[in-house]
Amino acid sequence: MASSVEAPPPSSSVVNGSLSAVHSDILETHILTRLDGPTLASAACVSSQLSSLTSKQSLWTNICHSTWPSTDTGPRSFFSNSFTNPDPDITTTTNHDHCRSSELISAVDIYHRNEFVFSKVVETETESGWFMCSPFRVDILDPKDMVPTRIPYPDTDNTCRELEEDFMLSWVLIDPIGLRAMNLSTYKAVSVQRHWLSGEIQIRFGSILSGGQIVVTCGGTKGGEMHVSEVCLQVEDMDGMHLNGKDILVILERGFEGKRGNIKGREVKGKKRYEEYMERRRERKEKKLKREGRLDMLCVVCGVIIFSFLGSFIFWR
């Protein structure tokens, strides 16, 4: 009978699962480069060795570039500001301090089923009287631009609604003077509707800005492929009036300076906030119509009384 041979006991470093058993080059080159941003940030808290390895700027540069193709470089702080969720309860304020930057940079990336569709960087000046007094709106595409895609144009309303889960949008707003950034978008769409007149598909994304909406308009023909014809950001108040640039700068300053939260559940919370906002707008509009209706009725009654009084006065005279 062959005698059994016992295997040597494993080293204590392997038994305890110590990272010291893994060479730092293997960790840095073959393991850490495969992690996404949140996982890499969590790994930095495990040990001093991982904290040192994850501080390499090249790791965060690659993550920023893969997450937002519109940026070819991006420091660790940029990822932290843009990936986490600023305070969602940003509203207008009477404080007149506003964003110090003379321009804002919008880095926009659109995906469909995790496949890259479109990317562009746009600069917006913030010092002119035109910007301060005009309704705030940032257009990523020029009116005559059109971005072709390989996405089939939806033939039915059911197919149209499916786009709500398929599209993802990132809108990173950058303050180049203050070296600050934040992501305005809810990532996932909050509604998809077909325009009643043109028939184009309007994909709406919520924003952390109160009343803010990011609208992606896509055209196309049945049996063909979609094309992106418009990507814009605009902000409205509860009465549906567009806020001007001066008001927006105040709101943006609070967003840049606000505390950052966890990105988890951002899509669900964003859609819920959007639906709550639209419901409040609907209720406000109904109350306004009822109030105007009562006022109109009062004017009619007063007119009838005055007309009757004048008629009686003329008759008896």
C-alpha cells in the first residue's frame, strides 16, 4: 500500500488572508485597475498598503476617463465630487452670493444599454448681462447638428417606454476657477414621451436642481434608426417659468458647496423627486385655475349687477 504524503501546512500569511502575500505590482497592475470608483475608494480604507496603492493618480485618471469619456484626464477629487450625490434639496435663496467662475463647463455623456452613444464638452459664459437676465438654458448640440445612433426607432408606445430603462446620461458641471464639479443628472431617465406635434422622442432626466430637467430629443423614422437632435438643460419654477442666469448661479453655488452623499439609489430617488415636483406643479396649476375661475365669476356677477342698476336708473328716469 502506498504511503500517504501529508502536504506541508500553509503559511500563516495565506491562512490569515494577508495582503502581504501578494506582490504590490500584482495588486496595482492586475487587481486595482479592474475596480470601479466606489470599490476602489472602499479598498483604500482596508489597509495602509491599499491606501498607498490607491492614491496613484493614474488609477483615478483611468476611472474618470472610462466613466466620463468627455474627460481625458481627471484627478481623484474630480471623481469624488462628480460621482457622489450633492444635496438634492437645492432651492432658490435670497442670498446674492453666486458662483465665482466666469464660465461653466458641461461634460455630457450618453449611454444606451451601457454602450457609448454621444459625448461632448460645452463652455457657458456667466458674466454677460444677456446670461444674467435671460432664461437659463444650456444646449449641447447646435440647432443643425445631428448625432446618428444604431438604436432602432421605437414603433410603438410600449417600445418607447422601454427606453426609460435603457438610456443613461451623465451631466457633470465644472467650475474651472473654483476647481469644483458636480453631476446634475439622475443618470436614468424619469420619463419618455413622444412629442404631440413632431413625433420625436423626448427623453427626460431629472436634476438635483429644483425644477431642473435635462431633455434629450431623438428623431428618426419607423423601421430606421434614431438620431439625437437636441440635448439641453433648463430650470423652471413651480409656475413653469424659466429661471434666469442670475438665479441659477445662486442655486449652483449651493450645489457646489453642499455636502456629498451616497450615489446608491440615485435613479430611484431622482425619479421620485421628479414625480413629486410635477405633482406639486399640477396641484398649484389647478388651484390657480380655480382661483382665476372664481375671480372671473365675481367679475361677471359684478358686471350684471352694475348693468342692472344702470338699466333700472335709466328706466325710472
